Amino acid sequence: MSDDALADFARERFTHEGRTHDVLRSGTGPAVIVMAEIPGITRVVTGA
């Protein structure tokens, strides 16, 4: 068993406007995006 809690995920690199981030993928189906709580965010900001 691996000590890496993310070992089951496929890891890819994504670069946009000079910034690179890791993208972790697992499973199939529609995407689920997890966003940390942002104080003061409103429906106008999110476009919802």
C-alpha cells in the first residue's frame, strides 16, 4: 500500500498564461470541481 493518498489518481500538468498546476483525475462521468470557500463571494461574482 502506498503512503501517497493521491496515488489512485492520474496526474496531469495544465499550463495557462504561464502558470502550471497539477490536475488529478479519477473515474468517469461529468466533472466535479471543488472550490474552497471564498469570503464575500456572491452570485453576481460566480455568474449563478
